[in-house]
Amino acid sequence: MRPATKSARLGVLMLFFGALGACDSLGPEDQGGSGSLTVSLLSPNGAEGSAVFELTGGVGLSTVSPIGGEVLYQHFGGSSRVVVVMDDPGVVSFIVRTDDVQELPEVNLIQVASGANELRGSLEGYTVEFSAKKDSSKKGRGG
């Protein structure tokens, strides 16, 4: 039996884009402004291989970057779909640019697959954690 590839996991997860999931969010403590939000999936099952998220709300969500894997995303009509496929099983995380780190999007977990490319039968017990990094407002002195 061949081990599952990232593209196979991605294909399976894409089938589940329409499903609904669980959500939770924790807000950053510092003041608003543009910056980046790190979104991390906390799993009751330990290391995961991939996940699909839907983000709604927030202010000016833009570029999505992977942490330890690959990411595909699409912004449309006030929401964003994000698919993360890990290089190695672990904490599924990504970074999204925003115009205001205080205005957190709602995150719905759509689907999760284990590191062995097995879809999780339930999304119960999963939570999403945010950490925010505001852009530096320091400006260099002209000369």
C-alpha cells in the first residue's frame, strides 16, 4: 500500500468544502492596526496532516502564508477558504494578513485529516487559537 501524498489529502479535503464545522477564537490583547494573524488548530487527536477552514468577517484579509506546509486560499464575498496541507503531521497553522489585528474573523473548521490521510469522523474538541502581530509603526528618519 502506497503512503498518501499531500496532493491526495488535498483532493479529499476539497470534497468537503461545503460542510460545516466547529469554531472558537481568542482575541489578541494589543491595540488594533494592520498586521498578521497566526491561526492554529488545536487538536484533541494530536498531530494532524491537513485541514480546511472558512474565515468570515475580519477587516481586509489578504495574503495567506503557510507554516510548515502548503496553503491554498480564495477570498470571495466576505469570506475566505483556506486549505492547509502539512509537510509533516503536526499543528496545522497559517498566517493571514489583515488591516486590523483587533477585528478577528470567525473561523469555521470544515474538515481535518490525520497525518495518515484519514478524515476525522468528528470535529468535536477542536479549537482555533489566534495570535496577532501588529505591523511596526516606526519610521526611519530622513536625511
